[in-house]
Amino acid sequence: MSGGLTQRDSAATAHLARLVAARICHDLSGPLGGLGAALGEADADPSALELARDAGLVLRQRLALLRAAWGGEPAPLTQAALRDLAGGLPNAPRLHFEFDDLEDAAFAPAAGPLVATALILAAESLPGGGMLAMAGKPAGAVVLTIAGPRAAWPVGLGAMLASEAVAREAIADLAGPAGLRTLPAPMIALLAREAGVRAALLLAVRPEQAPPLLLDFAGIAAV
């Protein structure tokens, strides 16, 4: 098709849309199930209302995180908002967040989806819990580091960040529950290219550490 999407491009776009929709449904199903169960017990056990309130808070934070990452309505992201979004990560109770070395300024709206997706990617790269830190300037270079007993970026992340073709090929290969879990890696690569952000893995300070993730927002328009 001249001047438009090829059949292959259309199929890839539809595949990505299905993956994102399935991932959002998966990430919301836990807190939604908890909320429904608690409300179902409320008549017989008034203390279940407290559980319902807790589940409702988790659901609100999870929804805010997913909306910021893949909701399609970018907005300026302050450090305070970043901390609130981090609370919506599925394994947030097992994570320690360090944002104090991040300059107290808002990320540009176009950077918001990339930053939120970076949070999701970093949290999933800490399956055993640990520390997630972000430092730098929202209008310039930001470095995201992870540390923990099983801290490790997804295999091939560096190649995805370096090549759009590799990232798209990785998305084409995603399928099933395992595919949903690994979706944030190629997504962050594509979001970085779309926003004009340089993204790369740096050298680790020590061999046993996961390499820091660099996101250079210098080319994005200010808030």
C-alpha cells in the first residue's frame, strides 16, 4: 500500500495493541479481584470494608501508573507524582525508592510515558525486591539504577535500545503470559525513539551490579 501502512505494519500494530490491552487487564485484575472479594464479605464481616479500602487504594495507584505509561494522554510528571506512581507497582511493598537525587522539576509531558514505563521495567527487573533509584535532571540526563538479590535487566534490553528493528522483532515474538511480563523492555525502546530520547545501558560500577539505564531527555520540549 503506497503512502500508508503495509499489511505487515498493520498486523504488527494490532499485535502490539492486543499485548498492551492484555497487559493492562492482567495488572488490574489483582486489585480488582481483591476489591470484589472484600466487598462481597462486607455484609457478614464489617472489617472487610477496611480491606476494600486498601484494595481500592492499590487499584487507584495501579490505574494511575498504567494511564501514565500507556494511556495516551501525557502530562508533566513531578517528583511527587513519580513517587505516587511508584506506589502502584505490583511489587512496591518489596521495593525501596530513591528519588532524592532527582532534580526537583517536572518531566516534560512527552517524557511521562517513558518515565512511567521505566518504573515498570525496573520493578520487574527486581523480582526479589530491592532498590530502585532515579537521579539527574528531568530536562537532561537521568540515570535509573536497580540493586537487589536478583536484580537484572531483561536479556537483550541493550540491543533493543540500540535498534528499533530489534525492539519490533522482540514484540513480534511475544506471546502468552511470558510475553506480557517482558513487554515493557521493547516498549521502552520504542517509546524512547518516538519521543526522541537517547536511551542506553551504561557500564556497571561493579561486575555483579546491573548496569544503569540512561535516559537523556535533553531533546524533549520543556514543560
